[in-house]
Amino acid sequence: MDYRKKLGAWLAMGMLAMVPGPLRAADVPAAAANTNVRPTTGEWPQWRGPNRDNISSETGLLKQWPAAGPPLAWKATDMGEGFSGVSVADGHIYTLGYSSGSTYIIALDMAGKHLWKTKIGSGDVGGGSRPGPRATPTVDGDRVYAMDEVGNLACLKTADGKEVWHLNMRRDLGGEVMSGWGFAESVLVEGDNVLCTPGGRQGSVAALNKMTGKVVWRCKQLTEPTTYASLVPADFGGTHQYVVLLVDHVAGVGADGTLLWQAQRHGATAIIPTPVVHDDMVYVTSGYNIGCNCFRISGSGSAFKAEQLYASKDMAVQHGGVVQLNGYVYGFSDMQRGILVCMELKTGKVVWKDKSVLRDGANGSKGSLTCADGKLYVRSEGSESGATCTVGLVEATPAGYHELGKFNQPDRSHKASWSHPVVADGKLFLRDQDVLLCYDIKSK
């Protein structure tokens, strides 16, 4: 029985006096602030990991790779098309795939064997050479939640893939996307709710009851279309809230759906990377010549304000996300096509930049990354002609660029490799359309 069920039992027995009050993230260790977090370090139950910061708690990993890269543990096929990442929880792996006109949630065991797959929607967004889902499933206890590219959000049983409930962002919530590439959000599950960003006039941000899918609240003070970014939980001034990156604003929404603060920040074409929250700061970035912005959030209760600390084009990340570690942000900036940048979070100062790890061709390549055991696991996007996709290991330090190994991913599709790398259970997972590769990166 988890702590939420125990708490419910205590309340039912009239023992409210024994409970010291509502638990805030500030009152507990960081690793327990998100309800998806589990004590098992080998898990990655949602998009960007247990705390949505893209940092794995794994340790004891290889400090340097052999010339050919780490050993391949296994390869799984029949994943379908799309750009979904993987989630790892309770000995299962979950992802999304598109085949024969439908999108499925797929479950595998830790050896790559298919366990089940369940259809959650039909049709695609007319993406031409880019059909398929963009989101990553979210695991919460015995349920898994995921959204496809046309806005179908489903809740399934993890044991057998049986559907619990299902809705559609456009049909049921009046959702609206900023441009024509469909929905890409990886939903957030906290407490009793699923938090999502349907966008549109009925309220950009919504909370749904995680057991039924029924609307709990909408933030009607925000009515912009949704972007391709996902929500991040945060605590400012003792108030729990959700940071959302929209077309014209970055904002904080309270746990009851109230708009607590917003700052103007206009994006273009496709706003994709998830915001980063650290201390009292919110850091956002996007590509298409936009760049990054950092805001300081101050206040308490219902009175908050956002002050912009800086805006810079030195970190304009199109799709690969950023990682914040020890006060520094790492990411692949589009401004010089795929250059890896280390930036000081508080000031926006570029500490170092280097292009060598993703030099797949004369012009370089964009890339994505994640972090584990003090290292950056980086991956180039290759190209839609099936060009080389480089996977690298780089020291996560402001002291300078230090490459610790790289290899060319085998079994390349003829699509850009936009699925981000994931590190969990001593393994590195790389999804490339129909193929999922699992590498053993544990130090022997």
C-alpha cells in the first residue's frame, strides 16, 4: 500500500489529528516531491524522468565508453512509427507507436519482449513524412496514461493494457494546437489528478480526475493554444503550482487552476522544450531564432510576479531539451546548428560550447540529451534521409568540453531521430521509429 492509500485509511478512522497538515514539496526531499517518484533508482516513469528534470538517479555507470560504444543488451522491433520516448517502471517499458492508421500504447518487459499493445486512437495529423505520436507515456501505480498526436488521451491498466477511460483534447476539451503537427504533450500525474494542456478558449491548462478522466478544473485565465512542451510542477513561496510554456507567455498555475503569474514570452512555429525550474528561477528555450529566457519568480500565497533576468539567443533549442545541473544549463543550440552549449543559469553567460560530438556532416546536426551519474548522454537527430546518428558521452561540467566516447547508432530509420535518450536500470534506451535499442552501461 502506498502512502496515499495509507493516508486515506487514517482519515477514514478519524485520526486526522495525527496528520500534520498538507504535504508540500518543500517539506520533503526533492526525490519525493512528485507523486510519480518511486524509491527504486532504476525507474523512469514519465517524460524527463521522476522529477521531470531529465536527470537520472542512476550511479555506478561506465565512466568512459569503448571505441565501439557500450555493449548492446537487446533490440526490440515492431514499435511502429513515431517519436515517442520510453518510460520504465515496475519492470515494464512503455512507449507509443503508430501502425496501420492507429496509435498504440505498447508494453515490454525488461528483456525487450512484447507484453501487450492497446489502440488509443486512429488517424494522424497529416504530417507527411512525420506520422505518429510525439509524447511519452506516464506511469502512476497500476495505470499508464498517454496522448497520441490527434489528442486522444487514454488511461490503461499496466497489467494487461485494458482501457480504463479515454477522451479527446479537441472533441471533449475544446483543445487547440499552435500549429499543424498535432498534440505532443506528455501528461503529468500528481495526487488525484492528471494535468494537461489542451489549449483553447475553455482554458489552456486542465486537471482531470486520474481515475475517471472527468474535468476537475480549467485555467480560464489562460486561453492560448497549446504548444509542444509539457507541464512542470514547481513550488514558489510555499505554493505548489504548474509551469506552462504557451505561445505568448510562460505562466504558473495553482493547484486549484488559478493563474498565479505570467510573463510575456513569444515563440514561433513550434515551441517544444519543457521548461526548467531551479530554486526561484524558470528557464525556457525554443528554436526558430527565438532563444532562451530566464525569469525569477517571487511572492507567496496568490501574489506572485515574474521578473525577466535575461533573454539570449545563445541557447535556441528546437527539440532536444535542456538539462540543468549544479547551476549550469546544457543543450544543443540551433544558432550554430547543433552546437553543445554550457550556460550559467543565473546570468545566461556561455561558459563553453563545442560541436565535435554531433559533427555528422559538414553542417553538423541538432540533438537531444539526458543526464546520469554526472554525464551527458547526447544523441544527434541524423536526418530524414537516414544519415548517421551519433550517440555520445560527455562530462557534465562547466570546466570545459570533455568527450568520453561516442558511437554511430545501428539500425537507422529514414527519419530524424527525435526520441530523446533515456537512462534507467543501468541501461541506455534509444528509440528510432520501429526499433528500440537497449545498451548495457553499468560499470562491471
